[in-house]
Amino acid sequence: MDAEIPYLLLTPGPLTTTKSVREAMQVDYSTWDVDYNQRVVEIRNRLVQLATNESGYTSVLMQGSGTFAVEATIGSVIPPDGKLLVISNGAYGARIAQITRCLNISLKELSYPETEPPDLDEIRNYLATDNQITHVAMVHCETTTGMLNPAAEVGKIVAEAGKDYILDAMSSFGGIPLSMESHHVDYLISSANKCIQGVPGFGFVIANQKMLEQTAGFARSLSLDLFSQWNEMEHKGGKWRYTSPTHVVCAFLQALKELETEGGIQQRYDRYSENQSTLVTAMQKQGLNTLLPRELQSPIITSFYYPEHPQFSFNEFYDELKKRRYVIYPGKVSQAETFRIGNIGNVFPDDMLALVEHIEQVLHTITVS
């Protein structure tokens, strides 16, 4: 573990970053500075290149957390008479539905249990019967549980039905191979502080440019107007409409360069997958079992059942691990007592093995004392 950081963040983001990403934030830039805005241009181009090899796509950055980018997309691309179908099997799919209701956009939510994937036949049949649906939205990696949803299969169904597809790839883009064309995505949403391994401060949307251009005037918000933000960046050399998070932008560009140095998304996926496999194998040797079966599990974050011990307290467990420089995540599943461990960020299989050694020691201490 890096001696300069107080602990490893084993969460779905913010996450543990490299020293060089943190150092990239040491320069102050004006938002009008040409050199700074050229960095924004480079970021936008790099994001598109990561998402597709085809022309006709663009990207736009949006201040705030990932949820801001989700709300900007939902509130900006659906026409006044449009209707959104939200496919939900966790807290973040449910959040998309909540955003849609807040914006008074017509909505249909197909909800599934947190530990089950969506029903593809039901989605196909629903799209065939409700001709008012214009857009479909789903979360790719549902970090409520760690489930990897069938984004490509759903995208194909959506495309065959002639609808627009919004994919919340918040916790997957940059860490799991996917492309706009293979997943039939029209709008892909993610955030700076996830698998690209930057720091919190903005989200981004990669979009079919012709579709995005047709959304002018749809936005239900001034500051979260996706088209207007894109139009400003596109035609004013990377300029944001309102004050941008300059230090975060510099860190993100450095993180993108480090993703390239690592070998790209496939190589990062391989590392995350090895992290997750190493973690699960070691945890199971301690009698700690995963919530999801392996075939539904993403390499991003893993949910584990509480140990079967009457004296187990998650808060005590968390505090003791933090003293040992490991920060994990509480559970978010409504029907089971779980905790979660992230597998992403600047962490490696040896970190997973060291973590499990400390977990063994902590569990012995808190269940014996």
C-alpha cells in the first residue's frame, strides 16, 4: 500500500487514485485559459475514442456528481411528449425513475428483484405494446449488489423496437469493455471518479451527435441543459457554460493517459477481474459468501453476507478495518444484511489478499471479545 495515502478506498467511487493523478491538481487554471480548454477538448476526444471506433459520436462534460449527469440526460433528451421506460433492479435504476418523476416526464418502470437480472422477454413484449415509449434507460453495473446487467442484449431489443437507449454506465465505463455500437447505446453516462480513476467533480455523456443535436430546447433545467452545454463546448473550444472544476479536469486527463499506459480498457478489466476473483476466493475460505452467483457478478464491487455471528456489528467491523487502512462500503440491499467491497481503483490482487488477512483478524477480535 502507498505509504502516502491514509487508507485504500475499496468502494465503487470515489476510489484510490495514483499519486500522479493527485499531483495533476496542483496547478491553478483560469476557466478562460486556452491551454486549459484545450485539455477539455482532448478529454472529449479521448472519451469518444474509448467508446467507439465509428464516426458520428460526441461527448459532453457536466459539473457535479454522476447523478447530475444522469439528471441532465433524462431532463434534456426526452421530448415534451416523450415517455421513458426505466428498467430497474437496484437503487440506481430506481434513482433514474425518481429523477423522471421529479421532472414530470411520462414514465413506465419495469422493476425486478435486486438479486435478479431483468426479464428480456418482458422488456421486448412491453416495447411492442406501448407505442408511447420513446426512450429506454437502464443501469449497466448496478452497484447496489454488484450485478452486471445485460446491457448489450437490452440494447439490441431497444434498437429493434426503434427506441433511443440511455445506458447508465457510471460504474462500468473504462473498466468493462463495451462500445456504443455493440451495445446499441445512444447516450452513455459515466463519471470522472469511477473506472477511469479520476477524482469527483464532473460526469460525462457520450452521445450520438445527430440525436443530441435534435434535443435543443427540450431541457427542463437551465444549468443541466445537456444540449446547451455540448453546444458551448463544441463551438467555443472546450469552454464550459458555467465555472468548471479545473483541478478535477486536470486530474481526469492524467487518469485517461494512465488508462492508456496500462494498456486500455481490456487490461484494466483484466486487473479488476483478478482483484475480484482473488477477493472472493480468499473471503470464501473465511466462510464469507457472496450475495450474487458468479455468473451475475461484475468485477466492480462485490456484496458479501454478514458473518453468521450474533456479536457481529458492521460499524465496529468498518472502524477496525479503517484503523488498519482499509475502507469498505456498507450494504445497500433491502432484503439482506450485507457489506460491499470495491475491486476498482489503483488497487491490485495483493491488496485484496492483505485486506482479507486483516478481515480474518478483525472478525476474530470482534466476535471473541
